[in-house]
Amino acid sequence: MTSKILIVDDDQNALHTVTAILEGEGYTLSYAEDGLDALHQAEVDSPDLILLDVMMPVIDGFEVCRMMREKDDLREVPIVILTALDDRESKLRGLQAGADDFLSKPLDPQELRARVATITRLNRYRTLLQQREELRIMGERVMNADEEQRQEIAREINDTIGQALTDHQVQLHQLLESVPDRFADFRSPIIDLIAETDTIFTRLNLIVQKLRPPLLDKMSLPDALREYSSDFALRTELPIRFEVDGEFSRLPESVSITLYRVLQEALTNVVKHAEATQTWVTLVSNEQEITLTVQDNGKGTTKKELAMVGHGLHGLRERTTLSGGTFHIVSSPGYGMIITVRFPQIQPETIQV
């Protein structure tokens, strides 16, 4: 990424000097010869660095710097003042106006190149961090919108289809009880229908749980994960040892749901792919972070196979990253798999587990 540098000086010789020093260093250079032109050029070019002379007609460099700091799109752009003034008062004026650094004229070519290289590198890094944070925030908003939609769908399923199935079950039981003894042969198909309705109802509840974790609305995160693990073990006959260590603050909903989703997908992955006979789930909280670990003693996999197949976990990696956490998988053939998710600790009110 090429850094853009705006050079502001009313002295043509000075402009040529700075250009000669910086040419060939990979920068895109633009120029302004007075304060007003500098303000306009900076807004047009959105430079990564401004080299600003002090002694200019109409508006001096100090005033130009101050005016730039008042503009939202220029407030964070690094400004280096180029000046022949070497007194303490001038430097204080520059700092008060918002300058980041000073270089004295006549310019030392090596010092100018070094200062510019350092500032543009730091500015690119800061810009990258800002862009990443903006992407994370956007991703979190998308996830929240997705969860809201999932919650609405789950509520609709539960309120309409679920209620309809419940009424259907009641009617079938009433019908079964109303069959006279002399027509006992008719009871068998009704009993079968009741059993099928129970199966559909169970599957529907599982779908609702996948759409929106209802346990998180009723209990703390550790209790919700423990309850889900216990229920999953009963349904799949997979032995799961669940352990909790530490005190847990109330987390952002996106973090709690992400940890719940990771546990869901990780346990499903164990049943589908691992051929494991034991699984360990550990939730740990300390002053720095919250860590969820899911480990199995299954057949494991290679890095190449994991990258190709994904085991349904790539989406969770992205979700974890967007929520501000880290996601790691360690696996090798014959040694099972370990999935570890970490989120930085937040310190509001605390729940004792």
C-alpha cells in the first residue's frame, strides 16, 4: 500500500528539495503552495502524512495545522512541521496547534527519510487496526441481526407449529381414550400416531434449540453449557465430562451465543466424525479471559484433511474472530481433537458458580 504525502510550502526551492529527498522511496507526492490550497488538497487527497511549512503568506503553518485538526477527516492525519524556527515558543505553538513532530530547516535528508518512513509505517498500522475494528463491529452487527432473525423464527415455530402439535397430541389422546373396548384394534394406529407426533415434537425442539439457545434466556452461561452437554450425552450416548472453574461475569450476548454455538458444533462434530468414546468440556474464567475447551479421544485428523473438510468449524472460527475472540484447533491422527475458544474478560457484575 503506497503512502500519500502532501508537501505544503510556498518556496519552490523547498518543494524541490523535499521532492528530491523523497522521490524513489515509493511514496505518492502531492503539493500545495499556501494554507488554503493545503486545506483543499488535504481533503481531496486524504494523505497519510502532511509535511507543513510554517512561514507562509496569508495563513501560516500553525493556523493551517489548527484548522486541519478541526476537520473530522483530517483530525488523525500525522502532521510534521518544517521550520527554520528553533525556539521553544514556536515548538509549543506547533504542539498546541496539533502538530505531531518537527523537522528543522535546512533538512537533513537521512533524518527526513527516517522520520517519514516511521510515521507512515505507524499510520498504516493504525489504519489497519481501525479497519479491522470497523469490520469486527460490522460483523458483530450482522451476527446480532442473524440471531434476532433466528429468535423470531424459533418463536414463530414454537408458537404456531409447536402449539398445533400440542393440540394434536391432546386430541389423539382423547381419541384413544374414547375408543370402546370392542374396537380395541383401532387403538394401535392411534398409539403409533401419538408416538410419531412425539418424535416430530422432539425434532422440532432440537431445531428451535439450534435456531436460538433457549437455555441462555433461563440460566447463566456455565449452567446453560452444562445442561446442553448433559442433554446431548443422553441423546447420543456420548460420555461427556463437564467442568467449570472460576467466576463468570455477564458477557455480551454475542460472546455467550458464540460459546454456546461452538459447543453445539464441536459436540456434533465429535459424534459425526471422531468415533470417540469420551469427551471433555471445560469452561474456565480468570482475570484475563474466558476459555472454552472441547476435547475428544477420537481418531483425530491431519491439518490437510481439516482444511479440506472443515468439520463444520470454519464458520465458527470466523464468528469467534468477529466477536473479538480467538479460535484454535489441535488434532493429529490417533490423538483426537482439541478445540479452544478464548474471549477477553469483561468486568461488570459477577455471578458465583
